[in-house]
Amino acid sequence: MTAKINIFGRILILVILLLIPIIALYSFSNRIAGDVVGEQIQSSGLNQLTFFLHQFDSVLENLSMFPVILGQDPHFRDYLDKAGTSAAATPERLAEQALITRKLGLQSVSSAWSNDLTVVIPGQSRVLSSNIYLNGSSQWAWEEEVRHEWTYEEDRSRGHPTGSFIREIAEPASARRVNQAAALFQVRFPVQNINELLDLYKKDKQSDPFLYKSGLEPILTSTPDKSTVQAIEGTLDGLTLNESGQVRVDLDGRQLLVSYVRSSQLGGWYMIDYAPVDLVLAPITKTRNLFYISVGLLLALSTLASFMLYRNVQIPIMNLVRSMQRLKRGDMTARIDYRAKNEFDYLIRRFNEMAEQIQVLVEDVYVEKIRSREATLKQLQSQINPHFLYNSLFFIINSAMMDDRDSVVAMAQHLAEYYRYTTRVDNQKVTLKDELELIGHYLEIQNMRMHRLEYDISVPESMMDEVVPRLIIQPLVENAIVHGIERRTEGGRISISGERDEHFNRIIVQDNGTGLTGKELHQLLAGLHQPMTDRIGRGTWNVHQRLYYQFGEGSGLTFHEVQDGGLKAVLTWNRKRSGASDGNREAGAEGGGSDSSTVDRR
């Protein structure tokens, strides 16, 4: 019971440990996100306000150029020159005044803002204006100072009182008062233009921008939040403002980030905008709270899930693991008695069936296959033709009866070396040099028996240390003698040569015997790639399979016709895998010898 509780506790602790870095990482990222958003609010608010004020000042700058343009107009210059000689209202003078009035109107409507352009000629007490209420009037504040900068004042020239900004240019420029000037050029625009521009800037924003100057009424949007504006205005009145900047204002528990930028055209006026910081950060705060609530629910669900996981998964897995360990230790009677009452029931039943099948396999099939393989290996190893031994022994007997002591000694020595090599089963890998020495003994034995066999072995010295399977060449040499040369009364010749390229080693065994027909050669080559039967020579099939499975693709045994008669057998194996010891890959064939009981002559 304690072990179960410990496992359950470990699972719960693991869940908590997994949640801790997630919570820490989220808290850190949430704080960073809040800081970044706050910085973006500050930067974005001030940048937007600066850009907006730049557009605002550009419009004012264009309006400021209107009086300059009028002062350079040739019709007005001509009219002004004539005004000094005569002030009589002649038809010609009236036509000139009408022309100037039209030009003032055209110049006025060329701006996107509603404005009035006025020309005042103090010497004639005459006023020419695009404003119908002022045009032709002789009433003017002749004693007032010239307003060289934009000046805000109440304006009644449009028939109703409204706030307007006015700017004037006198000629000559040194004139300080209106009556000191030969001519006065004035441009004015109502604050409705600014109201509309502020409304446009306010669109889709959570603020209420306004134009502010200390001591004057602020210029607001058409739908202002006056309480907020008054609170901001009260804060700004007590500050010394720079060209631009930001201040924070607390209002009824809300924190406002107030941005301000000074207008370069309207001296002392600031464009003001604000952003409710709490409202902007509210989604982040809400998300954070939801996350913490979710973590709490997740922890509770994790506790429940941990218990369910332990009961429905961990316990069945533990039973499976224990039973698998018993199988690993060799206990084939391992079975699971636990009933999981869920999907693990299927796995448990399959495990019990598998364990039973493995037990049957190990005790019956597997053991029999091992024995069969061992018997096959022993059979292949012992497939040395018994007739070869009998003939060699008869040769020794006959030589002894003839008192040919040298032949007896030579035959016995070669025969001893031959059988010592072929009966050594402890190591199935030898060097090519050892294999060729065996072939030398074998050919000497055959030559002593037949007295009509010639042979030569020419293999490069660089190939002598290559590792090859034991008895890989002898079956081919034996087949060449038995099926190719021994039947010829005049005897024959066997040549063994070696060659190599970048990828493969090759041993070529060639005889000048009776050879094979095309059909027989085709059957021989096809049989090398089929399961061994009584119709396929065990020796050649075994040689091919051992090479292929030990050295891989491209390795094996092939046969070719020789133009002058006989047959050429080519052993090929991969150089990159040469010497690899992988007994499990050999096709159950470790041994030599040949079997002539086939339809083939090899």
C-alpha cells in the first residue's frame, strides 16, 4: 500500500513540477508583455499625436502663405498703385474691386479648411474680403495692432459669434498698427475646422483629444468628455511643459497617460491626447487571471487524473513489466492474473497468449531448429567425398606394395594436411593464403593419383591476407576435376587466379574440361538462387549462399563458358565487408565438398 501511495505521490509531484516552470514562464512573459504594451502605448500615442500635429501645422502653414500670395498678385498691385492717385468709385475701380474679391474667394476655397481672406486699405477706409459680411465695409478696427502671429479671439464677422484664429501681414512690414499700413492682408479661420479635425483623429480611439493653451478655453471635439478634459487641464496648468512629453494623471481610480506636443504655428498651444492605461492593459490582466484560474483547475484535475492514471494504467503496466522480467530471466511460465477491467485486459490476454506461444516455441520448434541447424552444419562440414579418401588410401596401399616409399610419404603428408584443415571446425574464417595452401595439397593428391593433371595458382600477394569462409574454393576445384578433367583420357589443366578492383575481390577457377551446354549452364546459374534440392549440388550452392549472406549484395558465385572448352567459376566478394565475422548471416552452410548427384555436371 505504501508503494502505491508513493507512486501516486510521485505522479502528483511530477505534475506540480511540470506546472511550476509553466507558471513562472507565463508570469515572466506576462510581465514583459505588460511592459512592452505600456512602452508601445507611450511611444505609439506620442508618435501618433506628433504626426497629427505635423499635419495640423502644415495646414496652418499653407494658410499663412495666402496673404503673401495676395500681396504679390499683379491685379492687386495695380489697384493699390491707383488707390494713391484717386479714390473715386469709378466703374473701372469697381470692376477692379470685383476682380480682387473674386480672387480672394477662389484663393479661400482652394484650402481644405473654411477660411476668410481680407484685404484692408486704410487710406481709402476700404475692406475687400471673401467674407460677404466684411466685403465692401468701411468699418474696421483701424487703431488695433497688426497680428503678425496666429491670434485666437472671438469673431462675429460670420454673422454669429465663434472662436477664430487670425493672422495678418502689413505693407510695409514695419507698420505696427492698421492705420500705419498702406495695405493689410488678413487670413482667418473658425475653430470648427479644428473641431472637425479632432473628431477625425478621435475616430476609433478611446480618448478625447483637444487643443490646449494655459489661460484660454481649450478647443475640443464635437463630443467632448469635459470632466476628463478639465482634470487633465488642471494637471497641465501646474506644470512647465516642454516641446513634447507625457504625464500620468490619476482620475477616479483610473490612470491616464497624457501625451502633449507643442504646435510650431500656434504659439503656446499644445495638442493634447490621452490613453486610459488600465483599459488598454485590461485584456492582458484578464488573460492573466484566467490563466491562474485555469492552472488551479488544472492542478485539481491533474490530481484526479494522476489517481486514475495510477489505478487504470500504472498498475496494469507494473504487472506487465514484472511478467516481462520473468520472461527475460527465462521463466516461460510467467502469466498475468490481474484483471484491469479496461483496455489493458486485451494486452494482458495477448501477453498470456504470447508467453504460452513462446514457451511452446522454445521448448519445441526453436530447439528442433537449433538441432537441425547443427546437424546441417555437421553434414556440410563432413561432405568431403568419401571416394576421394578411399582412392587416396588405395593409392598409398598400392605404392607401399610397390615399395614406392616416396609416393607413400608424399601422399600421406598431403592427405594429413588436407584433413587436418578440413576437419578444423573451431574457426570458420581463414585467410585466402591458408585456403590456397589447402588447394595446393588437394591438387597434389589428385595429380599423384591421375598423373595427367596440370595446374597453376597465380593470386596477387596483396590478396593473401583477405579473410574468407573455410573451404570456399575446394568444392569448385573438386568439381572441375571430377566433372571436367577426370573423364578425359588425355587429362587437363586447372588454373586458379585472383584479381581485385575498388569494390570487389575475385578468385577465378578455370578448367579445360568437357564444359557445359547452354541449357545446363542456365540451369546451374538459376539453381544457385533457389532453395537447395537434390538436383542442385550442395557444394556450389553452399559456396554461393555463404558468400552472398556474409559479404552482401554483389557477392557470390557465377559460371561462364570458356571459348576453347571447359568452364570458368568466379568467386566474388565485397572488399568493404571482407573479414566481417557474422556467423548468423551465413545460410546454415559451413563446410566444403561437392555432390555430383545432380543434373548438372558441377
